[in-house]
Amino acid sequence: MNFPFYIAKRYLVSKKSHNVINIISWISVLGITIGTAALIIVLSAFNGLQTLVEELYASFDPDIKITLVEGKTFESARFPADEIQALPGVKYYNEAIEEVALIKYDDKQTVTAIKGVKPVFFQMTGMDSLLIEGQFDVSKAESNYLLLGWGIADKLAFYISGDAAYQFSVIVPKRGTKKGLAPDSEFNRKMAYAEGIFSVNPDFDTKYVVSSLEFVQGLLKHEGQLSSVELGLSEDADWDEVKAQLQAIVGDRFKVQTRYELNELIFKTNKTEKWITFLILSFILVIASFNIIGSLTMLIIDKKEDVWTLRTMGASQKMIRKLFFTEGMLINFLGAIIGMSLGALICWMQLQFSLLKLEGGVVEAYPVELQLIDFVYVGIIVTIIGLLASWYPVRVLTKKHL
């Protein structure tokens, strides 16, 4: 066994001449343990939130969306649909059209974005499984169906009960018409029936109403026109590679965006918050490491006689420094191992038993997700802090007191 490591291990577990040194040593271990556990728990919580956000947006937004750089609609007949569907990695192909519309129900009305989609949209996103009221069968639904976001339904004081038919008026301005004396002549109006109410997240629930592509195209008098093409990719697809291939096919007239680019601000904010919190907790860990400096300082003073004995036995100054440095690193690593284990245990308990619940949230319990890379990052930062906290007293105080 390495001699400095053996002596350092004895110093860590054996009783010192002053009991306060033992207390400070274990307080140092406790400080590193709490700081490390906090890092693991907080990073895992941010991982869980990020995964939850991705899943929520995947329930409505496609993996890749193709839209015009300039203009609102384009002809579906002139779009290279067959070439795109033949690309490796493209699993779902949905054509969509979207416009702002006025929705009326009884004596209430609200402005919303109505999105017309093909039935494959529900296979691609799984949004039909997020209905909180009503029942919807894509294969049996008529073209003039409506699925309302929960926020829209709330504004209209609308809810579904039983098998009754709920008729809505959907109104949009006519394109290219001049204002006349008859207001009704300036608008397109069609009747539709609400089939269900969905809840994804507030961004979508308060904005969107979903219907069939044929209904919205007819409402807008845009037969054969699309505002976007939405793609769902297979699990093993390389998103960047598929995006580059799509851009080469559609040309500069269109822009190709992944779901992360469509919601760039949200995803970047989540990552930024995670690493800012990581830095803040790392500074707290630095403060906790001052206990290591105090513990080593008192240990060096307390073990002067032992050091003199070791020197007479032939131990060099370098070996003496290595001994106390190893002592500091043992305190650091012991706290880090216990802290990582404790953090992982708490996260596992949250996953298994839902210790922290979210009343009225989109999920029943606070989401957490353990990732190996977080343990690597925490291990690196704890090691660096331990190296600095152990190096200073060993380098400076051994010169002063020994």
C-alpha cells in the first residue's frame, strides 16, 4: 500500500489529540456530501424538466417543419412530396395549413389559430391521446371536425357532456376583397362540430384549434394550398443530416427547421438555467471546501511530533506534503462518493414513489432524470475544488509550521 495513503487514511479515521479536529474533518465530509448531492438532484430535476418540455412540444410540433421563406402558402401539387417521403429517416409526412380565425359558440367568441391537418398528424404526434374531454376517431371523423385547446374552450365556456353535437361557427376574412357596405360579404364562414378538447401545454392550449386540412382549405378558399409540410422522423434518424438533405431538395425558397429551432428560446433557456444553477451550486461547494482547509490546517499543527518522527525515519519533505494532500483528497472523495450516492438515491425515490407531487400540473410528480454525464461533470468539479482546497494548506502551511 502507498505509504502516504496509508498514513492519511489512519489520520482520517483515528482519534486525534484534540477531538475538535475529528469534528471538523467530518463536517468537511458532510459539507462536500450535501453540496454534491444538491448538484446531482438539481441537474437531474432540470433533465426531467427538459425531457418533459420536449415530450409536450413533440405532442404538437413535428420533428421537422418546412415553410416558405417569403409568403404564406404554396401549391401542394408543385411540392416535391414523393422525393421527400423517399428519404431515409422520414417516417411521417403531413401537409398543413394554418390561419387566424374567429370561433363562435352560442353567444361567445374568441380569436384563435386554426390548423388544418391530415390524419397522419395524429399518428406522428400522438395528440389525439391528449384529449381531456370528448372522443375522437380519426378514421371516422368528418372533415368539419374541431379539436379545441383547453384554453380556447375555457374562453368559450365550452365543455363536452355526453353524445350531443356542438356546432361552432368559424369565420375568416376573405382574401383580396375591398370593404363594402355588407360586412358579411367580407368574410368566409363555415360550420363545424367540436369533437374534443385537448391539453398539451398553455402555449398550445390557449392558441390552437385543430381541424381537417380539407375543411380549413375550403374555409380559406385555398384548395390545394399549404402553409407548411411537417415531418416525423424515425428514432435512428440523424436530424442534421435529414435537414441538410431536405434543404437541398426544396431549395432556398423554403426554410427547414427542426423542433428545437422552432422553439429555440425555450430549449436554450432550459439549458442556460441548468448550467447557471450548476455554477451557483459549485460556488456553494467551494465555500464548503473551506472546511477542508481548516481541517488540514489544524491537522498539520496537531501532527508536528508525528512529522518529526517520520522525518527522522527518512521521510522527505515531498512525502510529508503528499501525506497531508492525500488526507485532503480523501475527505473530498469520501464526501463526493457519499453525495453522489445520496443524490442518486433521492432521485430514484422520486421516480419510484413520487415524493414531490405537483398539484394541478401537467404531470402528477416533479420529473427527474438521472444522466451519467452529470455524474461526470460533478465528479470533475468536485475533484478540481478538492485539489485546490488541499493544495493551498499543504503548500503554504507545511512551510510555516513544519
